[in-house]
Amino acid sequence: MTTESNPEIGQRLRTGSFDTNYHDVGTGAPVLLLHGSGAGVSAWANWRGLIPVLAQNFRVIAPDLVGFGYTSLPEPAQFEIFDTWIDQILALLDALDIPKVHVVGNSFGGGLALHLATRYPDRLDRIVLMGAGGVQFDFTPELDALWGYTPSVANMKKIMDIMAYDRSLVTDELAELRYRATLRPGAQEAFEKVFPPPRQRWLDAQIVPDAELAKIEHEVLILHGREDRVVPVEASRHMFETIPNAQLHVFGKCGHWTQIEHASRFQQLVGQFLGESLGREEASA
């Protein structure tokens, strides 16, 4: 399958014991986009609206995290939160000769961004967190439904209903498209290996202690949907109160799909926040 027939397929690089599928678009200061952990997810599916907007001013790097999308699997396929994905991201950045990067993290990708910030702070510049994990909250039935997905159009539509506040976004066509993504050879098998039950342990493994959050010195923009049923908005409020250089924007009438449900506002906020770094660099030149 070629990129002409499937835009989710980008370029490939060897990262440790597997090949990472990633998109590399635009020029300028690099921005890393980290997707969430839903069934059938890929970097392109999460970020297709944001990539061309940011690419007007930045170099945008959007990888499929191992276990998702079109990135190949290691043998044996075992996952350690967050070590597996941290190793993948560092290997990708090193292969691309990128010493420091802005990062935008969605949900699980936001938790990954926080772990990168605490373990390798010199590799990150500005951070955007969107409906991010990484702090303590109870494992919800909605999150269990997402991580426990089994392939069917009905189940895909169910989890998409959980994601969106505006149910009109959950069209039969979109549900069918995402369902077919889970039918790729090996896709569902990989997905089931990432968060096997009991699943609360995987949520707990993502937690960054408050003492570590308080040490994050990066500028951090936190975005959340007020009606998010996957990650409660209180999680982002807690991050805002704990991370020193944080700002918080909460969208009303918005679920877990901030980048889709409020696409224009989301793009403007992220673009302006990251663009402030360009002005800073020019002022110091």
C-alpha cells in the first residue's frame, strides 16, 4: 500500500528492534506530535487537521507509537509504560538529529510527554497537553471500553460516542473507516497487548508524582474538554495547579476530541503558544 492510497503511511526509520512509521512535514523548529491510545489510532488519524497548520511555521514530526498504527512490532511484543515509548521517541529524534523539540501530547501521548519532561528535560522545549493522562484518577468504565475494544462497527461507534460531546461527529462513515483500521493484519493483536487486564495498573503506571510535576520548568499549555468522559477535567486542573509555568484552557461542550470538536480554536491556541518561542528566539538572536 502506498502513501497515495493511504495517507496514514509516512516514512520509516529503524528505532531499536522495530521500524517506526512517522510523518515529517514542514521546516523550522521541530514539533513532536504524540497521539492517544484508542483502537485503530495512528498519528495521521489524530493529527491530520493540525499537521498542515503547524507545518506552515514548524517542522512537524508525528510518529505512530509502537503498538499502534503502521509502526512494526518488536519480537517479543512486550510493552513497559512508559519505557518502551520513551526509548522509541529518543531513538527517532536521535536518528533525525533533533536534539530538542516542542511536544504536543494527546491523552496517553500527554502522559508520555510528561514522562519525557521529567526524565529528559533537556530534550523538550514547550509542551502542550490535551486531555492528558499522567496524574491520579479512577479508572472509568469509558476508559475500560476504549482499552477493551474488540472489532465491530457497533463497538467502534460506541467508543467514538464516548470520545465526542457532539455526537453528530460520529458518522457511520467515520466509524466504518476507523473499524477497518482495526482489521489490518496484526493490528488488534498488538492493541490487546498494550493494556491487557486488569487495566487500572496501566493507568497507575502512567502517574507522574506531584513532586516531579513541580520540577517541570518548561512552559506548558494544558487543554481539556469540560465534558471529557475518558480523562476527567480535574486531572488537567491538578496539573495546572502543580506545574509552575502552566496555563489551562477548558473548552465547554467538548469531550475527549478537543482537536476535532474545537479544531480552529485548538489550532490557534497551539500555534500561538508554540509561536511565542519563535519570537523569543528572534529577540535573543
